[in-house]
Amino acid sequence: MLTDRLIGEIIQKKNPCIVGIDPEWEKIPDLYKQTAALAPDVVFQWAADVIDCIADLVPAVKPQIAFYEVYGADGIRIFQDIVAYAHEKNLIVIDDSKRNDIGNTARAYAYAHLSEDGPVNADFLTVSPFPGTDSLAPFFDAARQNGKGVFVLVKTSNPGSADISDALHPSGIRLCEWLADHLNRIGQTYAGRSGYSPIGAVVGATFSKEAAGLRKRMPRNYFLVPGYGAQGGTAEDIVPCFNEDGLGALVSSSRGILYPHLSAGVSPRTRTQYQENVRQQARKMQREVYQALKRAYQGMAY
């Protein structure tokens, strides 16, 4: 089961933090751009360097497909290559594509991103729930059939998320709470030896109070927690996303790990120097999160 493997990696590395592989061209160090390579190939070299320097630290990486789609067909090729490269480094890959539609279209998305025979073959896929629960079923089916997982958008980290997630469902509870209850029911049918389900939820680090309530509604669903660092979420904010065993959530950071040279005001001169800077930021995040969890949960599993 995917969650059992994920938990094994977290415990071994003492790290529930992951890194988003989001290539924003204007932020990538100039040293990568000062070559004869085409932009998509520059992106691949940059992303491979990031993966190389953090592979032994983190359990997973999360490439966001939008930053690859800007390069058209070449960008999609690079995205697929990055997923494959991360797998070569024994990393779990969360495909942050936020896909969904209805009927055959949802099944096509599920095949493309989660099937072992599909062009992407990621481990997890982020999915939007708003076409309805019937639109989620093809992704859940693909996850079961291929040993994969899904993270459904429940409470995202942006300020405007309340416009929809906090709206009242006809049942009288907030929409995010109704989704949490639905994912809890579905997740109970698909869990590993650890008891955790790979049918999970995206819950932003910037809403710690709401996260605590959602954790109670989804005790065995894994959470993907964006919003740490550059978006304002702190180590203390993410604690309610976890259970007392220190498991149940993955904390994601992209900008704060990938682009430390922007805040430092000094661009790295070599790829090795850049990798050292990225690795240092990844270690810093791991320490902050781990220490916050240890303070809150004395009986952690790692």
C-alpha cells in the first residue's frame, strides 16, 4: 500500500516535509540560463539538481504541472521526465495537476496521471471535487487499481478559499466539512497496514483552526498541507494537521526551498553552490517541523 511505503520513508528520514518542484523561469538562478540549452532542457537540469540534493532528505516531491505547461509540448515532456527521474531516486511523486471533469473525461485524466501504463504514472494526484462526487469515483478507482493515491481539494491555503469551502452544504454543515466526511467514508474502504488511507485531502497550513476540525473528521486520511513558509504558514500552524503519532500529513514548500538566493540577494555561482543552498533550506524546514511536532506529540512514531 502506498501510504505504508510513504510512512516508512517519513519514519526513516524523520521528515514529513516535501518539496514542490515548481520552475518559475524568472527565479531560476542565472547560471542555468547561461547555456545554449533550450528553456525546457534548462528546466530539466535545474529540477534534476534539486531532486539530487534533497532525495535523501525528503519522502516525496510535488511538481506543479502549470509551470511545465507554459513550455507547451516540450514542457509536458519535461514534466513526465521529472516524474520518472524522481522515481529513479526512489522518491514518491505527488502530481499537482488539480484535475477533474465528468464521466469519460475524468477517467481519461485518471488514466493519464495515475495508471501504470499512462504517460505520467505519478503516485498521487491532486483533484478538484467541485464537479461532484461521481466525478471523483474514476480517480478513486484508478488509485485502487494501480496502488496509487489522490489528494482532494478540501481547504486550500489561499485567502479566497473560504468563498467556496466555507459555504453551507444543504445538510447544514460547511462544504469543506461535508467533503471531509465523504473522504473519511471512502478512505475507510482503502487503507494500508498502517491504517492510513491514500484517499487524502489538501488542507492549507494557513488555516490551523479549520485544520484541527478537519483532522477530527478525517482521522485516517492523509493530508497534503501547502502554504508553509512563503505563503505564511508556520511550523506551529501545521501541527493540527497531524495525529498524535506524528503521522497523517505531508507539509509542502516550494518557493522557500527552491529560491533562497532571492532573499539573500546573491545569486549562486555554481550548480553545487545552488544545491547546497537548497539542501540547507530543506534541512531547516525539516528541523522546524519536526521540533514543533515533538513538542506537541510526545508519543510520535519517529
